[in-house]
Amino acid sequence: MTIRISELWKIYRVGTEKVQALRGVDLHIRANEFVAIMGSSGSGKSTLMNILGCLDQPTAGKYELNGRPTHKMGAAALSRVRNEEIGFVFQSFELLNRASALDNVMLPLIYSRTNFWGAKKRAAEALDRVGLSNRMDHRPNQLSGGQRQRVAVARALVNKPSILLADEPTGNLDSKTSEEIIALFQKLHDEGQTIVVVTHEEDIAGHARRIVRLRDGRILSDHPTEADPVHREFLARAALMATEAVAVPTADSLPGGPP
Ligand code: ADP
Ligand code: MG
């Protein structure tokens, strides 16, 4: 698995307006990397993810996925690459509300040549991998937010994609559930899955091994997580707050003891 992006530009045209969403991005991602993409709203994260996921094409520049030049492909070839190589997870889950978890996960296999029973078995295995083997017959509205996102992760994994892409997968979840989802990503990464995740939460990004920061459509910085200056500062501040929390005097420790 390799992603090679060079001099990537994306320009949106809205009426007579032009928006330069990506302005010359270079990025190389190798097999089994776990990358967090960060940056403020409007910095181009989703635009980059949609191109990485072959949901959209660049205006200029190159994107080679496993050596195949996707920037030269037509819609049919691109959708084939998407089905074979990409698992995509969205902030809003994008599940079919009237279908069971199992049927949702089976959906991508309709387009492949797997037979029904084979597809069912693979979908069940994917749900098992995300810890939902006891919820296969539940519909999305019978599941918690975190469980819904795990169904979406299982659906993304069912075709055994070479890369798992997630655009703010914890954006609709509370912090405890977010931790669960990112812990699941960490497990998948330990099992060998290559992962690129967009987040604007520093603690979520801390689970990745590498942080790429975008600003105004360009790469601002690209560091291993432990070497990222912004992330180090975040950790230092969090550690300080933890010690201050411990240092707050309790009623028992105050002079004179409790009243
Ligand atoms: P992010 O995900 O970092 O918030 P986006 O990639 O969604 O940023 O957007 C980058 C820029 O491109 C923004 O200025 C946004 O308004 C613009 N943009 C995104 N998608 C479209 C689109 N489909 N048409 C026009 N402009 C767009
Ligand atoms: Mg976005």
C-alpha cells in the first residue's frame, strides 16, 4: 500500500467564484501507517480525503494509489479502485436506517462477485471485528451513536481495503464514545490496517503515529506524533492540569480540618 500525492490542486468553481481548496499538496503514505490530518475548518481536509478516497478528482497534480495513477482515470475505473482499495467512514455514519447492521455491512459486497452466503459470512466477520457480533439484526435507530459508527467501520472494512479513511469519525460522538472508536482504530492499525483519520481534537490525533496539519489548502507541518510541537504542548498542558487537579486541597487537608 502506498499513497503518493504530488503538487495536488483542487479548485472549486461556484458561479464566477473560484475556491482554491488545495494548493500544491505533497504527501507520501506507506503501508501500515496511522496518520491524523488536522487543521481548522475550511483548511481542505475533506477535499483531500475525498480525493484520497477516489470520491473526487484533483484539478491538477498526481495521486498514485498502489502505483496506479488515479488522476488519469475515468469515472468507471475510479469507482472500481474505490470499491477494491478504499474503506470510507463519515462523521454522519451514512447508514441505511431501514436495514439491519448486517445488511448495511453487506451492501458494498453487492457490487463484488461474492455470492450471498459468502457475503453474509464476511459481513458477520467484519461486525465481529468491531465487537458487534451481538447486534447484527439491530437497525441503526436501535443502536447507540458509537455502535452506529462501528457498523460504519465494519462496512468500510468488509472489502478488505488497503486503506481505511475516516473524515471526523468522532465528530458526532461524546468524548467517551470517541475514545472507544479511536481505540478500535488503534486495534485495526495493530492488526496491520493502514489508516488516515481527520480530526480536530488533539487527544484523538494523539492515537495516530503521524500528524499532518493543513492550513489554507497547504501542508503546514508533518511530524511523527511524539515530535509534533503542537501536540507536545497539548500533552504538557494536559499533564499540568492533571497535577493541578491533584494539588487542589480537599476539605480534610485544610488547616483545622472539616468544620
Ligand atoms: P475542511 O474539511 O478542512 O473543513 P473542506 O475541504 O471541506 O475543508 O473545504 C475547503 C474549502 O473548499 C472551503 O473554503 C470550502 O468552502 C470549499 N469547498 C469545499 N467543498 C466545496 C464544494 N463542493 N464546492 C465549492 N467549494 C467547496
Ligand atoms: Mg471537513
